Amino acid sequence: MTRAPDAAIDGLQRTLALQRKAFLAAPYPTLAERRRDLLALRRALQRWQDPLARAMSEDFGRRSESECKMLDVLGPALQIDHALGHLRQWMKSERRGVDWMFLGNRARVVYQPKGVVGVIAAWNFPVVESVGPLVAALAAGNRVMVKMSEFSPRCTEVLRRMLADVFPEERVAVFGGGVEVGQAFAGLPLDHVVFTGSPAIGREIMRAAAANLTPVTLELGGKSPAIVGRSASIGTVARSIAHGKLFNSGQACVAPDYALVPPERIDEFVAAAVREFQRMVPDPVTDAHYTSMASDRHADRVRELLADAVAKGATVTSSGAGDGGRIVTLQIVTGVTPQMRIMQEELFNPILPVLACESIDDAIAFVTARPRPLALYYYGSDTREARRLARDVHAGGMTINDWAWHVFQCDLPFGGSGNSGMGSWRGPEGFRALSHAKSVFTVRRWFPIHLFRPPYGSRVQQLVMKLFLGRGPGSDAQAPVATPSRARGTPP
């Protein structure tokens, strides 16, 4: 890996040492302390919502400030409200069953803060992907270091000022910087790393974290399918998927990536999707509520993907001309084949490939033959089909009859599976992921634990082994369970 500038590395290491020292001095924040931190963060989000939205829009060139507030600010605020309502229960030690041989003793699990958690956020939703894991980490009693994307410099600066106004550096710290700083950050001996980004970079994060045996939570991407059943209302489906593709201009890890539609309904669906897009965004070029592509590079990639598809025989139906630059409208592609780049790469833009699919069996076969997606969408009223998809198709999460709303449910985990990630940073699962589940077993003073100690071969031990294991084939009923004189490590 390329070495980051010495000053940046020193700053990361100094902050980690500072937070580690503070954590060791107070390793288990009380319920009241955690609630205080979460409430302070909730109030800060409310105060800073406008500066945050403006900064995100400026980083994009033009991003809908309504969408900025709806997801990036409201999302973490709701997450805080949920954590405040459940934190007391989450923090309680959990009684567990005691094995029959040890009845009378006590077993429990204590959820202990891990220490210093590192959060590496992506550029597309920079606040929800930094503050969201921050909420889970603070609820679990940790200190937090946040690394923002180099493509979100204005948002990084506003977020740094907001959090510095609430928390001392030994509790929460924010860093910007380029790739080299990100590589150094991932290589720190943190107690847990939460990363949001692409599968390719996720592998690099895992590789860097492995050097310190740091556990990771990875929220990656993937090609999230929208499966349209014959029982679905095409108008409802078109409205939902068009919204999924225009929200942040499709630059969302859970945006519908492609649609599987019954062949006889494809033309109807394409016309309805174009109509619904134009109804929601009559003039994308002048409408400040329509988000641009994040950079010229991202806009150029849209044109390259469409040109590749057309060259290989596809047909493109456009929902509008855009501005020829970074304002790109919904582009629906039919006549799609697996060789096209639009079916080999995660799109992250307003392109929607539409493929013919005869049955739910064909849909399941198509999706499961490919890397596991972050999200799965089913449209229809056939509960049998919905149950089969929920049971047989691996995906990070699933919404039925719309897109992405499972992501907004604070009591549900949000994370990937396989190529789309691992672990979760939200809900009770997020709290537990950023806590260490410590097993605690208490032996009562009167319990005869000495019966399990050497010398081996006592009648009680033989009885226990016979009761639980039975007699091995060819064994002598009179032979002792173990021979005390056998050298340690020598096989029987």
C-alpha cells in the first residue's frame, strides 16, 4: 500500500492512542452517559441539518436537499430515537441455559463495549453512512474515529465542526484525506471497522484489517434485482422502480439495478416507467430536487455503458435528454444480454436494464447464479412467490411491493451477504456487532466441580461419559475413561 504523509499517519495514531487511553480509563459507559451522547447527537443533527444538506449538494454539484435531509439527516435521527427506546434492554446481561451436568450454576452473556471503532464512509450518502454507524457505536459504549470520503470535502468539514461541537476528540474524531489516508486508517489496530463502499475496496479493507485481526462490518453493493410477478400492478411497479432510479440519480447501494419482467408486459412496463419518471421530474435540467451524477467521470461512465449495450444489440428508451453533462435521466434498456457491461457491473446510476422472465423459478435461477445482492425486491400479490424468494434467495435485505423501505426500519438489521457484505450496524444486531458478547459462568461454592478434575477414571466420571457418549465400539466396559499416566499430547 502507498504510505500516507507522515503528518496524517501521526494524526491518526495520536487520536487512536488518545481514544484508547480514554476508553481504558472508562471502559463501560453507563446507560445515562450513553443516552446523554445520543441525545446530544440528535440535537446536533437538528441544528446542523441545513448546513449538512447544502454541503452534500455542493459536493455533488447538485444534489436534492430534500433527499439529503430525508435520508442522511432524518435516517440517523430516527435511529437515535430507536436506540434511546431500547438501550436499557440491549445493555442488560442475558441469562443463558446451563448444561445438565452443571445445573445449579449460573451462565450469562455480558455485552461489553469493544473499545475504539473505526467508521469508513462512502461518498454517496456521506452522513447516513458515517453518523449511522456512529449511533450504533455510541449506543454500544465505544469511542469512534470516522474517515470520510475524499469526494465529500465540504460535508466532511461541516460534519467535523458539528461533531467537535458535541464531543471531545477522545470520544469522536473525524478525518478527511485521500486514498493514502484511507489505507492508513484501515491499517490501524482498531477494535472494529465499519466500511461502506464497493466490493473491490471492501476486500482491501479486510486485507488491511487482517494484519491486526480487526473484525469488520462491510456494507458493500451488488446488482439488486426487482422481480415483477404476473400478479403485480404494472403502474404501481413502474412508479416504485422509477423512484428508485431517480432517488439520488440511482447512486444508492440499494437502488433497483435491473428488473425481471414477464415478457408480455415489458412494453407496458417501459412506457409506464418513462411516464412515471416524467411525472415526478418534469424538467430534470432545471429542477433543483433532481440530483446530478457525482462527477464528470460518473456521467461519462453512463454514456459508455449505454454505448456498449447498443453496440451489442440493446435498445435504449430515454426518459428525457438531460443536459448532455452530469444531469442524466432514467434510461431503460431492453434486449439485454449477459455479455453487456450493464449486466456485469453494479450500475449506480439511472440506467435500468429490463429482462424477460417467464416464471418465479426462472427469476430465482437467474439471481442465485450471480453474486449475492445487497437488496432484493418483489412486486406482486402472490404470497407463495414472495415466501419462496424470501426463503431461497440470499440478499442483504428485502422489500415487497416497493424498494428500499426495509432500510428505514430501525429495528431491522441492514447489511449484506457474500459479495454484498457482512454484518450489520443497525438495530439490536448493530449494537451486538459493536459489543463483545462475553460469556460469564459462575460456579456455586457448594457445586462439586472437583469431580471433573484429575485423577481421571473415577466411577463418577465413567458414569458421566457413559451417560452422554455411550460405549465406544469394541471398548472394554471395565477400562477407565482416560489413563492418568498417558503422556500429554499422545494420541490414545
